[in-house]
Amino acid sequence: MAHPSSVITQVRREEEEGEENACLREEGSVAVSSSKKSYSRGFLRRLFSCLCNKDAKPPPVKINAPLSLEENGTKPVNNADFIIPVEIDGTVHQVYVLKRPHVDEFLKRMGEMFECVLFTASLSKYADPVSDLLDKWGAFRSRLFREACVFHKGNYVKDLSRLGRDLNKVIILDNSPASYIFHPENAVPVASWFNDMSDTELLDLIPFFERLSKVDDIYDILKHQSTSQS
């Protein structure tokens, strides 16, 4: 059952929208981003949260959080996958984005197995157009941005309890422990990525997520994984 204060309201899959486009604008995350790869530091390195419950549709809730300027990806990159103009305080900045190796395969597979939510501390004016270009399969069922985060001790925290989903079915993939400090037991940590084109972490994670997609309670597997890595 959906929690009444759920923040998941924005983007739904094409089949749920009839004739509407699958990449609708919403929030302005994530999530998780984890999906992540770039000189755009806040977004593609924290790709998204994967939610195992695919059916619940909680009501919209507006969240207010402090907004501050985030200068991401403004350094020119010769091999950028995307160059996105973003207007900040009346000035248009060119944001250069590199895709992490295997992010396309990873996103496609995650969208087949989970309800995926982009949950990012980046601003929507930046992360939303990146999502439109990156998510070619409509994997992100919702997109949550900075205003959906909780500003806690100088960090934008992704409070998973506000997603309106059973927490024993919620997984967050993120490179920043501060982002999931409220729910570390739900996290699958991922290393930050900058420009190593030989990186295979997203590809290597697919079998683990395939295993998680088959269980009713993710805690046992995540706890075992955490114990084996310590």
C-alpha cells in the first residue's frame, strides 16, 4: 500500500500513459543514479533507486528543500556523449556529459526487472534533460530531484521512507553514502566514475540485481553481501 506522503508522482511508462510520451517532464534524483557517468558529478554517478513493487501509485506531494547552484560538467570534454545547455541565473552553461561504460545495457535490464526511480540531488533543469537523452527505454518510472531530498547536516539525503514503497523491496544504488544515510541497509554502493572507459562495474552488477529481483525481502541478500565484503 502506498504511503500517503509518497514523493513518486512524476513520470510513468508509456504503456501507462496511453498515447503520451514515455519521457514526460516532471520535477524538475536518482536516482540513482546509479546511473552515472560523467563530468556531471551529481547525476550520473548516483543513478537511481530500484523498487521491486511495480504496482503502487501513490498521490503527489510537493516537497520544499533549499536549492543551491550546482556547477556540474561545465568543463569541455572532447568525447562527450551529450552537450546540454542549462540556464543558471540568466547565463547559459554548456554541460558536458559522458556516459559510464555499459550504462545503456544496465538501464535497459533494470527497467525490465524493477520499477526504477531516478532519485538525484541534482537540479531538474540539468538532470531532467540528461535523463531524456540517457533513458532510451523508459526505465525510469519516476524522476525525483533535489526538492525531493531532505537537507540534513549539509547533505541532500534521499529518504527512502517517503517513496511509498515497502522498504524491504527498495534498493538504492548510489556512490555517496551520505545520500542514503537514513537507510544504509537498503544500499548497493557503487564507485564514483569519471573517465575510465575500461570500467565494468555496471555490467558486473547486473547478475546481482537479477538475483535481488527474485526475492520478496532484499535485506537478507544485502546483509549477506555487506558481511562478505567487510
